[in-house]
Amino acid sequence: MGLFDEGLRGFEDPDLWIRLAAVSGYACVPAPLVVILRREQSVSRNLAAMRESALRSIKKNRALLSPERQGSFWRASLAGVYADYAKGAYRAGERGAALADVLRAFALSPLGRGRLCLGLARDMLLGRRL
């Protein structure tokens, strides 16, 4: 399983959680246990780096899924990452990149993420606040 993948700048924790969940059970705790501070120099403020690391993590960990989940379930998960970062790009004023990611998400999972993608595209094209 390994420890933190330091090549995934800003996405090391979720990547480790994904790998731990593949070999063990987990539970959600309904209380905040950590506080994340975002400073100007924080990697989490670098949307492009975070997006790249999230995509790399989802792609590299696909093999951890059972064979029946490596198809449409995995594509819907990957589409969810694209949709999440599309929202961030849109809020940062990068509308072309945002729409491109929404289209990628829709192409990957039209049934699983289609309504989300169409709603995002509509709101982006209408200039609505997300």
C-alpha cells in the first residue's frame, strides 16, 4: 500500500485514504477532527496542481476497485473530479477550462453525472454564480 505519494502535491491525504479504504473498512465521524488552513503559498490554492494530482490519483487507483466497479462506477468517479474542478475553474474566471472539464465529465458519465454536467454548463453559459 505504501505511505503518502509525495508526487501528488496537495492530494497526498485523499490518495492515502483511497488506498486505505481499499484494504480496510472505514467509518465516517460526524464531527470535525481537523482544521485546514489555506495560506497564499498553500498548494491547495493552486487549482491546476490540485486538479492534476486528483486526476492522477483517481487514475492510478482504478486497479484497487473490483473488476465490476472499474467501468461505469470508475468513470462516474472520474467525471465527478472533472466536475468539481470545473466549478473551481469557473469561479477563478477560467470559463473555457471550466466548460471543457464539464464536457469531459459528461462524455465520461452521461448517465451517472449527466444532470450535474448539464446544470453546470447551463449556469456557466448564463453567467450564474456557482
